[in-house]
Amino acid sequence: MSKYECYETMFSDRDCLVNAIRAAGYTQVEVHEEPVHLRGYMNDKRPEKAEIVIRKEDISRASNDVGFRRREDGTYEAIVSEYDKRLSRWVESEKKIRKEYAREAALKTLKDKGYENIQVEQTKDGKYRITAKVPPHRIQAKKQTVGMGVKK
């Protein structure tokens, strides 16, 4: 039985995290209002609980569930077994989840601030370039502040 380890993440938005996990290629992602038990590789119920769970079948045959549990500060901590943390697939997936989360969070921020025509392009080196049209109310606000406090 592999021991679970918890470690801090920068993730704080549930929807962005779930979308990032799915974008990283995981299809068996469960989202719960209350934490649920994770399962070990033998399908045994483990004491660790999480609100967001990637089921073991989605990782590898011998894997354990991976979970993300909300902390008091609003961020999520990842709960990953020692075994899975050593798997090259999980190491790569973890990097991809971080990258996809950053993309999701940027898109959400732009949408929330009213930006339009948001375009996402992935460069040859795998990075994302996001472009958007500045909303008219932001242009007006900028024009109004130019020159304020300057005596003529």
C-alpha cells in the first residue's frame, strides 16, 4: 500500500482546476461538494478525502486515486500517492495541469473583465499566447485618467 502525500498548489478556482485536469487528458474527474474517500490501487477505501478526484483507472492500472482538497486559505492541496508521484505519466500530467490551469485562469479573468474576441494560440514550444480586444469601457477609463493632476 502506497502512502499518500499532500502538497500545496497555487490552484484556487475549482472550475479552472477541473477544466485544466480534463484538458490534461483525464476523463474520470469527479467533483464533490463534500470530500469523498480516495481509493487505493486495490480499490480499497483510503482515509484521505478530496473534493476533486481523478480516479485511478484514468491514471494507470496500478495507480491510486489522485485528489485535490480545498484548504482553509481557499487553495487546493494535491493528494498523490508516493507510487503515482514517481510515475513519469503523472509527473508530465502535473506540469500540464499547471499550464492548463494558468490558461484557464487567464481566460476567466479576461472574460470577467469584459475583454472581447479572446483568441488562444499554442506556439511551437507548447506555450499559449492569448490575445483579446480591450473593452470600450476600459479605453474610456484610460482616456479620462490621462493628464489628471497636471496643471496647465
